[in-house]
Amino acid sequence: MRFTQKSIYNHFQICLLTGRESRCIIYKVLLLDMDLMDLINMSGLKDIGDVLRLTLLFDFYGDLLTARRRECFELHVLGDMSLNETAAELGITPQGVADNVGHAVKALEKYERALGLVESHKARRAAADQALGYIEAGRLDPEGISALRFLITKISD
């Protein structure tokens, strides 16, 4: 698979959000070779929120997709290849790529509606960040300890 600087940037952002340190290190190393202005310019090229959401969904549910849908999604969405480039790489038509990507997105959204793993992960991550904030701020008075207990319970549920 061919990765562009933009797709590496997108993957790096996802790694930061999901806490996947092993992948994050790889993408960080690749990003170090990039020009800083390229990195800054990339952040505004696409609605990064949509890309982040789709990438998170793919990280959680990508293995549930058919092999063809997974390939099309990886190359077109994550690899930032055009429909024509993806079609040439896979030996199918651009319409076939578009259809497979569309079906993949619908399937990923359906899995999230049914299972809610991404939203659950985000909530746990937010609670963990808040708990770390209490610790780093040195708020270990009785009220702070109570808040930490509540947050840890929330994380473990």
C-alpha cells in the first residue's frame, strides 16, 4: 500500500486519539521526515473530523468488513488514493471502488450503532484524562480522592 504524507498525518492523529502507542511511534518517525509547512497545510485540506471518525471506526470494526471492502477503504480513505488509483491498484472499476467504500462506511456505522465501542472508548479515554488531571494537579484532598474513585469506576465499567 502507498501512503501519502497526508494519510500518514491522518493515521498519526488517530493514534494520538486512540492511544495506540506502537503505531503512533511508526507514524511519528515517518512524520519527522516531513516539512513542517507541509504538515500544517495538510491539516486543513479535508474535514479531519470525518477522517478521524472513519479511521476510528475502521480501527475497531475493520476486521468485520469483507476483504474487498477493507482493501478499497484502506487504499481510498486511509491511503488517500483517488478512485482511479485505487481501481487500478485492485484491478476493478472506479465505480466498484466507490460502491465498496460506500458499503464499508455504512457497515462501519452500523456496527458502531449496534455495539458502541468507539463512543465507549472515547468516554473511558475522557474519564482517564480527567483522572490524570486530578493527579497532576495534586488534588488528593478527600474531595479529589472521591472524584478519582468515581472516575476510575467509570473507566472500569
